[in-house]
Amino acid sequence: MAANEIFNDLNLVLQLNQRIEAALECVGCSESREDAQFDHQRSTFLSVSSSDLPFHLQGDTNFNEASALAKRRALRFSEAVKTRIEFLWEVAGGKKRAEMAQRVRQQQREGDERTRRQSVHRTAAGSENKHLLPPIEALDEQDYVALMLLVFKVLRDDFVLEIAHKQIRCDWEVDSHHGNALSFEQFFAAVFELVDVWTCDVEEATYERFLHLLALRITRRVAVFMDGAELKLSLSDNFEPEVVVKSIPLRTVPRFVSVARVVAAIGVTTVGDLARADPRVVERNRIDFIHRNFGGVVPNSLSEMRKIGQDLQTLLEMFKSIALQFENINYVLDNNVLRRPPKNCSAGFIQPINTIYDLQTANADVVNALRSTFLIEKAISIERHTELPAIRNELIKFGADVEVAKLPDETVRDRYNALYDLLVLRDGESLKALAAVMLEQIKLELSKHGILVDDEEAVEEVYDGFFASVVTGTGNSIVQEAQRWMDGMVQGHKVTDYIQHDFCELKSIDEMTMKKKK
């Protein structure tokens, strides 16, 4: 009975309907949420407003009182408000700056190619470019109109493009003082007046919130990856690494360069695409790629393929165990062995030798010293063993996997002889020369499969990815590797390493949605 009485109350029913409609709008369109609306669009304002005039024409005599005028004048000197307006100024002239940033970044990359030593990845230059580029001196009429059209559309529910154009061109004449360009001071005055008209009070927080929401509604952030591909995000996405990492192109990540060729036919182009891909589909494409590029060889036989430079990589792992003892501290060479120096001895510094490329470019004396130190510390026999028990024991000293010692006798002998030749018979110069040969062989092998690598330092990582995924991997392992890689990039805060530069730009007029009429 009580429930029926509720629906006999017409006012209560109308209020319920309004609440239901508001809730449905929040679900259907995120931009109609209360926290995504300007003050004059909020239900709290609409419920107390009795005027039929558009908000910007209503006016309020209270704002002309002395105290309100003083507050409005003070807000012109608010740093928070100025910062928000400066952002709009930068974005309005951002297209020209973005083009300039791209040119500057290209010059930086060309310089880095000649000097970089430690990493195959280029670091992001978004913040660097901001300081390198000259500041925006003025906006022209085209920049001004593009910005104000968007402002007009998000604020006015009576937006008509032709009328807006006419109004904005009239505003340009006033704001620019009939000039050909708009200075920042003129732009600030124009935007401040806009905020003044479209806010419901004269509090600093209100002005700042209005400008912040305006930026969210009319601008977006653009990340440019190493291959020129762009990711465009709303500012409300806050450029979260979890979002950006999914859009990194496969061909810009050395370990996924070869995978990019395998999955290109199914439209998988980014790391995120690969992490979400069906492993069965990836596996079918991997096998198809193998048949096309390996002369129809049976995929199972690929597991028997010997990885180019595998013994050298094992050698480098041996060196790391020794080099870590001396890394970032002084060292001296004493009879071709690395020693901690006495206090009165001048010392040097060990450059890390982590890759075949590093070995090729390393100091031969340091390579020889690492080799000698390893032989001494691990008690490696300088006489070649021929008996299997002794060979297996030497392999363990070398640091070879325990599984290697359990392989067939002939395989164990081959592995031991290869490592013995590298570590005992070769000196520093010989190892450097061998590293150069291995790199050329790797590049040749990659080129056979249509994979060209211009960056010498990236060659080994590209090949490692090729061997681990295309040659010995599966669709399931490839997808899982993409998932692990994304997690590692996010946790290690390395996502920006794959971004060439980023900037903010205006949205297109067609993207903008107008306030719905009630």
C-alpha cells in the first residue's frame, strides 16, 4: 500500500525519474558524469537557476560588488591559474613545436648513433626537447580559431559551426587588437575573461578546476614511438605506463623484431597485440614463416640447430662473474691478472663486457686479464682433458649448465673443446677478432630471413629474440614472453625508453561532444 502511495505523489515520481535518467547517462557516457562537467552544466546549478537565458548571457550583479571585483583582480596574479593558461598556450601552438621537436630529436638520434656506448635503446626526449626548443612567441589567427572553436563547442549547447566561426573571428579582432598575432599577455587576458564569464564564483580553486577540465575536454597527449607510430591518449588517461606499453610497436623492440615479421599477416603490430593474441594462431604463423624461410625444414628439427655465438655468450657469462668483483672499483693488471690495487698504485676502470658487441670493442688487455683471472680463480686446467669424467668436471668449473654435463658423450666433448679453445688457447685480441666474425655471421643469418639491423649494438639482441622465439619457441612461449616483457617494462619504469618524444595537441572538432539539452 505504501509503495502505491509513492507513485501517487507526482513530484516524487518526477524526482525519481530525473535521478534514474542521470544514473543512466553516467553509465552510457563518461563525459556526462558530474565530475566531468563544468559548473554551469551540473545538476546542482541547474536546479537553482531560474533563467531561460544561456549561462554566458545571464550575468550576476553580485560579481560587480567591490569585494568580488578585488577577488577577480587578485586571481589574475594566481600562479595556479597562470600555469593552466600557459598549458593551453603551449597546446595552441603545439603543432609547430611538435614538428620542430621531431626535427630536433632526429638530430639528437643521429648524434647518439656516433657516441652512445651502453644501451641499444634510445631514451625519450620529450622533456629534453621542451628546453631545447624556443618558446612560442605568438599565436596566429589560425591557431587561435582552432582552439576557440573547441572551447565554443564544449561550453555552448547551441553550437553551430558557421556561427561559431563568425563569433570567434570577431573575438580575434578584439583580443589581438586588430593585429596579425596574439602575444601571451593578450592570450592570457582573453582566456581569463572566458573563465570569468563561465564560472559560478570567484574562487581560485574554481578557476583552476575550470581550466583543468577544459584542457581534459579539448586536448590529448601524443606519444611518438621510435618508428614514427603515434599513440593518442586523453589527458584523463594520465599517460599510464600500463596503457602506453601495450602500444609499443614490435619492430622497435630488438627481441620482437623477428616476431613482428611472423605475426604481421594477422594484424599483430604492437606488444599489446601480441600479449593478447591466440597462441595457436601465432604458432601456425611461426610454422608458416619457418617453411617459407628455412626451405621447408620440419619445425621439430630446428631444436637441433646450433646458435651462432653461443660459446662466446657462455664465455661472457664467465667473464661477468669475474668482472662483477671489479666493476665500479679501481683495478690493476698484475702479470695479466686483475688485482685490487695497493693504495699507492694508479688504477683504471673496467668497461662492462656484456655482449658480443662489447667484446668486439673492448680493451684487449682487459679481455685478456678477465680470461687469466677466471682461469686462476676457477682452477681451470690449462691441459686439455680427454677423459669424460674430467671433462664433465671441467664443464662445471666453466659454469656450464648442469644439464650440459648430462648430454650425450659426444656433445659433452664438443662443448668442452669449444670452451677450452676460447678460454685457454685464445688471447684478448683473438677473442675480439672472433667477436667481430660472429657479429657478421649473425647479421648474415638474420638477413636471410629478411631481418635487417642497422644498429650494431642491437644485432645480438635481435638474434637472441629470433632464436628464442622463431627457431626454438612456440606460439604459447612467444605470447607469454610479450606479457612478461610488458610487466618488466612497467615495473622497471622503462616504457619511456621506447618513446621518441611526446606532446599535447588539440582534438579535432569532430571528436568534441556538446552538452546535451535536458
